[in-house]
Amino acid sequence: MPIENKKIFMTGGTGFIGTALITRLIEDNEIVVYDTLQRNALKETNLLNHPNLTLVQGNVLDGEKIKEAIDDSNIVIHLAAIAGIDTVIKSPTTTMKVNMIGTYDVLEAAMTLDNIERFVNFSTSEVYGSYAYKLGEGDSTTMGAVGEARWTYAISKLAGEHLAHSYYKEFGLPVVSLRPFNIYGPGQVGEGAIHVFVTRALKNEDIQIHGEGDQIRSWCYIDDIVDAILLCLKKKEAIGEVFNIGNPRGTITILSLAQKIVNLCESKSRIVFVPKLYADVELRIPSIEKAEKVLGYRPKIDLDEGLKRTIEWYKMKLRRGAPR
């Protein structure tokens, strides 16, 4: 069942995931993107001039502006957030405000809609804390120590998730929450490890590893999470649920990931070890059994293939930016 003739309101839509989602939906739907433009992957595409796209520059802390922009929408996808450990360390108060109060503002705006079919809320796998080995959505989440920046982000997203679910329980708002596990791919902006490693490897620059590089992650290619979002929009069984979205087959240590990227890029980059000055996630592998059962979700792109596609995209970007 295709998604057609809908008006889709997307906060944070110029970001990495939002841009990939717009690419899949833009031909058959009207899309309103509401974003501060601080992280703008959309500008790397030709989508900005598409007749089905409207771009509104705004902050999710401006509730009245959201209510104006969201008018008549059928689907709301709430991606806007402060993320990235470096950013969170610098701006913990803004992180809490945007991720909690901003989510409240978008939920309140959605409550004014007469024909809302779905509200997709983006949470994070960070809610599972430092050690997450195939934890299910019903397992306990972790709040972490007060004052530690990483958990400032995690708790702000968890609070937003609780709030969104409360709007479903109390008011019947058709909410779905997603907990993404380490998304990567062409067009990524921000502080993601693969984005950083690939760009540095292609320039033959040193790649920094924080600690010993023995942290374990499962990496999920961008097309696979877009597939998951579309399934959430199509399947009524998703309403009121939370889903882990990731790819357990894309599991690797950070050091091995850096080495793999250096080899695939045929790079001369050195891998340099630096002290780890912040709390880190040592183990993060998702259980996606619920998403498989309820949504029919199954990631398709393995890590090697995803890295090759990602590296090729960054090579093209560097060639476009090179002086002639």
C-alpha cells in the first residue's frame, strides 16, 4: 500500500534521516519541513525546488509557529532534536529544552489536527544505557548519572517518549516511537563515527579513536530505517508501540570499523588513540524481534555494502567541492 496524497509535516526534516525520507515520499505527497537549518543535508540534494516541498525555518520551542505550519497535516514525523555528544556537552540546557519542551510543542500542535493518521516520534537507543545487548522494547531503560552529558541527552529523549505515549493513552493520538541504533549512509551530517571516519580517511587525515576502540556497535544503513518509518506509517498495528530499529548483523568494534574504512578507502590515514573524556556506550546491539513481528521489518543492507555506498557518495562530494 503506497503512501499517497498525504500532507506530511516533518520537524528536523533537513537532517540526514529526514532528507532520505523526503526523497522516498516527495513525488506522491505534500511535505512541509520545519527546521532551524543547523544541520542541513537537504541542501546537498535537488529537493529544495520540488513543487511538493515547503520549507519553514523555525524552532520547535516556538509552539505558535508550529501550529501555523502544521495546519491540515495527515502525518507528523518528529525528528527535530539536539544530538551528538560534543553538542550536548556544550549545550545541556538547550538539549533538555528542545528534546522535551519541543516534543511537547509538536504534540500539542498535532492535537489541533482533524485528520491525523500517524505521529512518528524519534527517540534513541541511548535510553538503554552503557550496555545494551539485544534488549527488547519492554526491558528497563537507564537514566544514568545526573550531570553526565551523554545521559542528559538520553533522559531528554526518554522523557519525550513517555510524553508522546501519554498523548496516545490519554487522548488517542496515533503515536509510534522509534529507537534508532547507529544510522549511517550517504548524506549524513553531524557527529556520527562513520561520517567522521570516512571524510578523514578520504583526505588521508588521522582518525581518532577514543579509548581502546573496543566499544561495540551495530550499524544500520539509512535505507533500512527509511523502510521502517514507512512501515510505521502503513501499519495500524504500529500505533501505540515503540520499536528498536537497527541491524544486528552490522555489529563491529569501533577500532575494526576504522580499520575497515581505511582499507575500503585505500587511505593512508593513521589511527590515533586519544583519552576518552566522557561516558561512553560500551556495547549496543539491538533486538529487532518486535519490529520484525509487528511491522515486517528486516534490514537488507549489510555493513560492507553500506560502507561502499557511503564512501562512493563522499568521494563524489569531495570531487564536486575540489577546485577546478
